[in-house]
Amino acid sequence: MTATVPLSPTPHDRFPSSSPTSSSLRLALAPIGTRPALLDGAWWPRSRDLGAELPVLASALDPLWGRITRVTVNPTLWPVIPRTVPVAGHVVKVGWFLPEQDPHELLLLSYRVGRWNLLVVPPRTDAASAAWLMAAASDPLGTSTASRLMEQVARLRTATETDRAVEAVWDSEGGHGARDPAARPRIAAALPGDGDQGAAPATIPNRPMGM
């Protein structure tokens, strides 16, 4: 099974539905046969509604990782945390930890099988930043925490926006006073697609069930 991650948002992406479906799941998992150091992948939900989003995610992960029995989050970024959510004939318990859990991370537990940690990409993240985050979080050699990846992508986005402003000055003033934009890192340079511009979807293989 693979997870297809669209790199450019559609109108549906920009205005998330309260009733997501498995066909619209945006998920990137580490390649089969690898053991990521800190993160097992990334999930890009369409809203902060756990009651609507978690059933679709757990249903997709059950055949890969074993039946998901419990999920925990940090409540900082989630307005409502249900105690349970129904998932394909069973119930998943939902809990929270404030100081112990990274606010940008989702912890999933499968009874007698293992635990997994997913970076949660904020729902309204632009497509290029989301694709960068999902690729980084599913990198089997990655060593960054979820919050650290969020900080990194914010710096990259700021650098890219600064480069564009510098290029605009260069164009408007005939090149006077502008710095070399090649000296700064760019999200767009590393990813196929940016913002609302069209791009082909990327397909990322999933992890196996075991730890």
C-alpha cells in the first residue's frame, strides 16, 4: 500500500471538509524495512477536528501496523479532544499529554504490536512546505523532532520569501543593491511545486506493521 501526497492544493484542500474520506488521506510513512530514529512519518489532516480526522487515519493504518487502539496528542493545537472515536468496527481511545508530548506530534499505539509517532502538518500549511515536512518526517535517516522540523520549514519559507523580495528589488532597480539569491536555501528548489501552482503528486511507500 502507498500513500499519495498531492503537492498542490485544490479548492477542497484550502477549505477542509468535516467529513474526510480514505481517498483524501494525506499521509507519508517511512519506507518498508526501515526504523526511523524519532518519527515514523507525517500526517496532513484537513482540519483540527479529531473526531472526523482520526477514524480515516486509523482505518488506513490498521492493516499496516495492527489495530490501532489508542492515540494521544498534545492539546495545545487541538480545540476538542474526544475520549473515543469509532474506527471500522472498533473503538480507539484518545488521550492527551501536555508537557510530555510534542505539540506537533501524534502518538499511535497498537495493542501488543508497538507505537508510532507521526508529525502532524498543520491543516492550512501551503503545499510546498507540507511536502517538505512530509518528506523529512518519513526520512529513515531523520533525527529531528516534530517541532524542530516545523522550525526548519518556517526558516526555509522565510528565506524563500526574502529571496523573492530581493529579486523584485533587483528587477525594479536594474540590479542595484540586490544580493545573490543563490546564497539562500529555497523550499521551491528542493520540491516540485509551490503554493497553488500545479505539480504532479508524489507517492511515498509505507512502513511495515512491525517495529
